[in-house]
Amino acid sequence: MQINPMEQFRVEPLIPLHIAGYDVSFTNQALVMCVVVAAITIFMFVATSRRLLVPSRTQSLAEISYEFVGNMIQSAAGEEGFRFFPFVFAIFFFVLFSNFFGLIPGVFTITSQIAVTFALAALVILTVVLTGFMRHGIGFLKLFVPHAPFALLLLLVPIEVISFLTRPISLSVRLFANMLAGHTMLKVFAGFVIALGAAGGIFTGLALAPMLLIIAITLLELLVAFLQAYVFAILTCIYLSEALHLHDHH
Amino acid sequence: MNDPEHRDLEKLGHKLDEVRRREQARATPAAPTTLGIAFRFTTEMVTALVVGGALGWFLDWVFGVHFLVVVFFILGAAAGIRNTMRAATELNAEMGKAPPAPAIKDEDDEER
């Protein structure tokens, strides 16, 4: 019996499609992405369709999520950050729903693909850079110049530049690695259950141990799914705040 | 000042404060797990090293020299430490938010 814990991450084309030599097939990943976006849209539409003064359960869920993201922006980027509310809200909910959908057994986890998380992170950083240059012009480059004697600047500016360049990478790798590690771990332990269960005799009883562990890990993964979406969104706010205010937080 | 109505109101005020405090505690985002914090710091450090090294490698290739990879690897290490310190500051700020003040000013509050 072969159990491959990495098989769950394989991107497979559902509808093969080639345009101008590029493979643009509709894959299982694209399918889950569509489902995620549809789920968020339906949820928000249903929740806000009736607009009751005393909110219904779904409406208050929508209100809580609005306030949650609002507070996050307020604390990290201040009043001015609210211009980016739709952006941060969309990113937070896309990552959150992707993570949660991925926890449903059999559903592809799109945030376990570095291509997806890096695209999101690149979008964030491009927004930050564009915002910075639009607001401060060339003065945005002051972000790379800390308060220090000139001789030290020769050393500090490259460090700051590298530090800035790491942002899209650490942002994407953190989300991707968390999801990849969590789901691989689940599948590895699930493999133990099957192997022990099939071994027969005393081993069949032992299969209970990894089974219990899977339940515990699944709960942990629920927390991680939320936390990673939160970290992604709050870092987006912090980076945007830097582009808006150019404050150096040394 | 000790009429029953006043005391009832005071009791209600305390109850409201209690509920509000509990609500507030629930509303603040979950504190990151220790593993999460460790993971955050590790990615900051490792990505900075990788980016620094890759940048040095690339510049070596552009200028046809062989020492920039070393220089930029060290700069990357410095940037990594910088990022980690920054992440620590952010985490501290996030966790150290002051608890909410009671909504109703009680008389015994003023006495103290």
C-alpha cells in the first residue's frame, strides 16, 4: 500500500486549455478558488440583504467581520488606512476562506501553493510601493535611510533595502509553509492509522493513538488557519501604514 | 446615598462592566501560539539570509566578480536580525494593549 502525503498538493487540470503556447488549463486549484470567492460573495450578500436594525445571526456575523477588519486597520494604519479597507478585507477573507476550505477533507488547499501566496504577497507589496511613490514621490526612498551618521548609512541602506526585499518572500513563505506543514502532518498521521489498522492483531488497537492525534492537530490547524489569515492581513496593514506615514519605528 | 435604588443601580453598573470586560477579552484577537511566534521569527531570519545571498549571487553574475555573494550574505544576516527585532516589537505592541477602563465611574473608584 502506498500512501503519499504530498499527493494532496498536486495541481491537476480539469479542463485542459492552451492559449498561444501557454498552459491555462482550468485546474482543481482554480476550481477551489472560484468556490472560495463564490462562498465569500454569497455570504456577504445574504448577510447584508435584509439590513435589520436588530441584526439576524448572519448579519451580525458580517458586522463582526467588518468591525474586526476595521479595528485591525485602525490599530495598525490609523484613519488614513481606511482607504484600503476593501483591499485588506478582500485579502483577509480570501486567505481565511481558502484556509478553512482546505481543512475540509478532500478539498484542495490553495494557500499551500507558493504561487498563490506569492501572488498575493506581490500584490500587497506592489500596492505599498505604488502608494508610497504616489504620496511622497521620490521621498518614499527615505524609507531606506534611517537616522544615522553618513558613514554608517553606507552599511545601513543596503541592509534596509534587503530587509524590504524580504517582505514579499517572508509574507508568502510563512502562509505557504504553515499550510503545507499542517496538511502534510495530517496526511502522515492518517497514513499511520491506515497502516496500523491493516496490520492486524495488537496493532489495530494502537491505530487509535494517531487517530486521536489527528483530531488534536485538526483543531490546531483551525487555529492556524485563522491566525495565518490574521497575520497576513495585519502585516498588510503595517506595510501600508509605513507607505502612508513613512514613520520609522526604530 | 444608601437608598436601595442607588445600590441596585450600582450593582447593575458592576454587572455591565463585568460583561463588557468579558466581551472585550473575547474581541481581542487570539494571542499567537508560541509555535507561531517561533515560526514567524524563523521565516524572517531565513528569508533575509536567502534574499541577501541571492542578491549577492546575482550582482556577482552581473559584474563578473566573486566576493559580493559573501558581502551580501552578511548584509542579509544583518537584515534578518533587523526584521526579527521589528517583528518582536510588533508582537510586543500587539500583546501589551491596555485593558479597557470601566465604563461607569463608581464612588468607590474615586475614594481609592
